[in-house]
Amino acid sequence: MSKSQKVLIGAAGAAGVGVAAWKTLFPYITDDYRTLRQTWRVSNAIWKDLLADNRVIDMFEADVEKHPTKPFIIFEDKIYTYEYVDMMANKIANVALSWNLDQLDTVAMMIYNEPAFVWTFLGLQKIGLAAAFVNYHLKSTPLAHTIKVSEAKVLIVGEGDDLLESVQEIKKEIPNTTIHVIGKSKTDLPDGFSSLSDHMIRTMAVPICKSVRETVPVTHPCCFIYTSGTTGLPKPAVINQWKASAMTNNMQIINFNENDIAYAVTPLYHSAATTLSLFNVIGQGATLVLGRKFSARHYWEEVRKHKVTVIQYIGELCRYLLRVPKSDLDVVHNVRVALGNGLRPDIWDEFRTRFNIPHIAEFFGATEGTAGTWNIFNRAGCVGRWSPLTRALGPGGVPLYLVRYDPVTYEPMKDKNGRCIVIKPGEEGLMISAIPEQLFTFYKGPEQMNEKKIIRNAFSDGDAFFNFGDLFYLDGQYYLYFRDRVGDTFRWKGENVSTSEVANVLSTLPFIHDANVFGVQIPGEDGRAGMAALTLHQDQQVTPEILKGIYGKCEHELPTYARPVFIRFMKEFIVTQTMKNRKIELIEEGFDFDKVTDPLFVIDNKSKTYKAFNIDNSYEVLQSKL
């Protein structure tokens, strides 16, 4: 037992002597104890797997051996057992071996939420290949970029004519990538495409010996999960074998176990559904109910039907569920925990009460990050504890700090010795966390891309910390609250939107002189809706053709969540001394008709254009589903 664990037990014993007195002196002591107990549970589980070099694929194969006929995935009322998924994964692995790839190569996957995503990923893991999870909403330049930046030698395209069409459109831009398609035979495919389904039919499900992958280092990518950043286009965040193994234990924070049934409806190309739900189901040998896509109307019906015990959410999902008419069946289910991130304080209690959810576990983390926080004590809007006790007695493997920052540059402020300054209760700070030596590569790409996320010599010479680029408020009782993201991104419909990516797309239109993109708040909505401030070329007027042209460009080149909801036409922008467009005034003005005199337009998906947005139709527009 470690010294910290002994101190923790002593503290707990002392607390038991006079609980009332302790609570009087430290009203938050119970939440500290819960946090410490569960974070130690997670930490011990993580280190047990890491020391044994127990990887995600090893855990899955152990599950298959332990309970082969147990339901692993339930999808559209069909049950896929552990042994069946293993059989399909073995087929994928044997087919992939015939491609003669180097063991450390990457294979990109563009597959909808369905069991094929899971067994394709596991099949690649069996032979040591990294998987790049491609966002299936992408088209045109962003899609081509996503595949090229992964340096994938092979692209696997899932079932669906729309996916095939998207890839056909950019095929010439990825000449060095072989394309294999699921769900179609070779005779149904255009030239230059291979049928993975044909190969699967002809391939035996011969088990793959673990020795095939034993030379793959722990720092080699298990998968790449793309994240939007200030550079504009999606960046492949590296989830290496070491990190993936650790992530399989995160849900130990809520005592997740093999008897649980988890429900995931967010895209598997996202870290929420994969590293949180799928990886933890594999880690414990549990069952995953997988939804093809989110449906607010049928959500609880599926939860009841399959006796789900743990639901995984993003904040926007909860708000959509609350918009469904109330039913006597709202409280009829087996859910014991809802876990996720982004559940806003204004709907937290309503969500918990209406659906009778015993426990909400809200967390904060980043796909490429090195640490995270958890609220396991049902405090509305909170993402965790950062008290002297949890900092002193916690596992401490990856120290996390909140530091003061410059409000203009968002860089950490330094004291007279050039060190970061830790915030005090009642202040807002930038989150940074230490970087284990196994996790120094955050993205696949140029070294400077990774270096931008590192703060060096933060507290001592030679140290290095990961900069989350997120701001948090620490209240007087050491509860932690997420405030905002810094930089040129905002969150809408559960996705991070890069303002520069959207601006770059709009700027290619021949009638647009310049574009300045930002997020604005809509009452009652989570995140921020995109607004594009545009200047037209001299003497150019706003016409129906221009509005349709903007819509068409965005529809063709941007995923739905990245398309601007609002357009503001301006005569000129406010610029900085370095000739950069200023956003702060535009963000503050939003669509406030008392402040904005420029023409405003709102997206009209039905007519495939943008229509006038003014005080007369604002209520109707804002009540609609944007």
C-alpha cells in the first residue's frame, strides 16, 4: 500500500469519529472522499493493465474466451455475441494480411454506426495496424485532407451509397490509397474500387496468434480520432496502445462492470462513443447497445427494451430528450447512471428528475489530453473537485493544475521567476496537465503541431505540461466548472467547429471578399451556432442567387454542424494592428437587433438558401430546429 493510500485511510478513519464535526468544518469532505476513493480505483485498474501490457485487443480476446456466447453488441434488435464479432474480426485480420502492409501502417475507416465498425477495428488491432476513424459526414476537401493526413495506405468504406459517392468525388486526390468497400460486390463497383465483402466471403475466420502483434510498441497508435482545431481542417489525435488501454478503465469511476449494459448513439468516430463506451465495454466484458443514430423520440424506448443500465450523453442530447412530450413511461427504465459531458446547469435537475436518473457522472477531458476530471457527486454543472485534499491524496500519476492566463493571448501568466501561477478559489484558470513520456505525441503531423500544445518550464526547469486550451472556474468550496474554449473553435450539435475551416470554404466563392466566422449563443440551446460575417466585392449586392450560392457551397463542402446558421453582411471588418479580423465585438453583438444594423440572414434548409432574419420573424425562427 502506498503512503498516499495509508494517509487516505487514516483521514477516512478520523472522519468516521466525528462525521458531523468534519462536515461542519469541511462541508465538502464527503465529495472529496468519494472522489479520492473512485479515482484510486480507476488508477489501480489502469496501472494493473499497463504493467501487464494488457491492450484493448487482448482484453477483447479474453472476453471471447470467458463468455463467448454473451451478447457483445445489440444493434437494431439483433444480438452479436463476443464469439461472432471475434469470428468477423478474424476474417478482417486475414484479409488485411493479404494486403502486405507494414505492421505499423494505418488503415482509414469510414463506416456508419454498426457492428461492422467494431469488428473492422478489432480485426486491424489483431495484426497491429492503426485505424483512422473518418467522420462520415465529411465531403470534398475536408474528407480528402482527413485521409491524406493519416497517411492511410488503405481506406475501408462502409455500407451506404452516399459514403461511396463522397469517396468517389475525392478519389483522384488520394491516388496512393487503396479503397475497399463493404456491402457491394466487385461487379457493382466503379473501376479502382475493391470489394471487401467479396474477400470476406472467400476468407476463413482463422484465429490470429497474439505473436503476430507482439512487436508493436505501446507508443504505436491504436487509432486516430480527429479533432477540429485552430489550424482549420481536422487533426488526427493519437490514441496510442498505452492510452487506449488506460481508457478502458475510465468507467470504473462509476463501478462499471460486466453486468452493465451501455447505450451509445453518438458516432463511433468520436472519442465519446469509442473510448468511453466501446473501450470500457470491452475492458469489463459488458454489453453495448449501439444506435445507428440518435433519435429523441425512440431513445427511451430502446433503453427500456434492452434493459440499459448506463447511458452515455453529450449535453445537446439531453436537451433534445427534454423536448419530447412527457410520458408516464419516462421513469420506467433500468438506468443507474448517465455519464458524459456538456450537460448544462439549466437543464441538469430537470433531466435528472423527469427521467428519474439516480446518478449523473459529468466529466471533462480531451481526446488528445493527458488527464481529466469527474463529478461523481451529482452537483449540477460541476465537472469535478480540485481541493487541497484531492490534490494531496489523489493518485498523482498525472498532476493537473489551473493557472492564471492572459485574457488577450490566453497564454499562461508567469510570475517574476517565469513560472505559472496557480489560481485561487473564486478565480478562473486555464487547465494544464503533466505529460507522461508515453503520451508526448498528441497529433499525427508536424512536430510544431504538438509543440503548440506544450507549456514548458511551467513550475520547474525541464517540466512539460499539456495545454487543454479550456477555461474553468474554481468556486469557494473547490468545485470545478467549465467556462469556455479558447482559440478559434466553438461547439455546436455536439461537434467542434473550426472557424478558419468554414471561413476558408466561404472565401472561395467568387463574390465574397472576406469571411469572419464565430459562434453566437441562442437562448435555450447548448453550444454556439455558427455566424459568418461576410464582406462582398465592391459594388456587389446581396441577391437570391448569392444566398443560394452560399448555401450550396456549404452543403457541398461542410458537414451539417459546421454550416453557418446565420449570415451577416458587412461593409468592412474591424481589424487588429496585425491585420487580423476581430471577433469579440461581433460575438457580443450576435443577432441583437438593437446593436446590429447590417442585413442578417438565417439558414433555410427546406428551401436550400438563406432567408432574411429580422425582429418580426426571430421568435418563429429561434423556436424552430436550426
